[in-house]
Amino acid sequence: MSRALIVIDVQESFRARPLWDEIGNPKIAEPVNRLVRAARAAGDRVIWVLHQEPGTGGVFDPAEGHVRLLDELERPAADEPVLRKTSHNAFTTTNLQQLLTEAGLTELWVCGIRAEQCVETTTRVGSDLGYRMVFVKDAVTTDNDTGFSPEELIARTEAVLRDRFARIATVAEFENDLAASSA
């Protein structure tokens, strides 16, 4: 299979922030788990990404204990990498591109927290690197620390990515794509 699911920053660091009460979808683990189960069933690669800011003393500092997957998430399988990044995108400060190239992966489905920040930036960089990117709109969320609602930010992100950097899809479309490719 030439496809991978990239799960970006679905981590306890966000729940430790006061803005968690204003997150667009506090149950983000549910659609992400559906994607993970579907990808695994199809034999697709699943890659987990966590954001960290070592030495800051904040919720993204690994020493504080919050830089870990949300408790409700499926646990990574033994062959699923968990990458730790210090930049907004999942490529610049990790070996993600090397992993994808070595595995011959060309299509990336992305989901996660901070749709307009880390998920969007990863999508843009991935597109620039030549990957077919798919932004899973109902498996992303964000908060409103910019003054816009989570719904407005996600709609804006979809608008700027659509047909330029990525295909916009839903969890159900991912499941349908997998079912069609295995039929």
C-alpha cells in the first residue's frame, strides 16, 4: 500500500491547557481512532507525531509529563513510529520524510489537533514535497485562542488547502476508500 495515516499532536499537552474547555471537539480521539482502526485493517502505515518544546517548563515540555498521546487513543502498534517534533510541521525536525520514502508511501491522510497550525502546515509541506495529501476535516480540531471559533478556523483551513495542497475528506470517505481498494 502506498498510503499512510499521520496523526498529529493528539496529545495530553492540549488537555493540560486552560483552552481545552474551548476546543472545538473534545472527543477528537473518537474519529482519530476510527481512522487508525481502518488504516490498520487495510494494512496502511500509521505514524504518530507529538509536539514538544524541551526546556520550556510548559505543557509541551516533555519533562512536565503531558507530551503523550491522549489517554483515549488507540495505542501505537510496535511497528508504528511515534515521532517528536519541535517545529509546526511534522517534516522539518523529524525523520518523517525518510520513513515515507523508505516505505514507498505517496499518499498521506492527516488528522489531529490545531487544524490551522500543525495539521495545515504539515499538509502544505507534504504537498510541496510531492505527496498526495488528504486533510480529514472531521478528525481535526482546534481552540479559539486566535479570536476565531474552532469552526471558523477549520473552515478557513479547508478553504485554503482544498484543490491547492490537499483533497478534503471525511472519516467515512477514508473508510469507503479503504473498502473500495480492498474489494
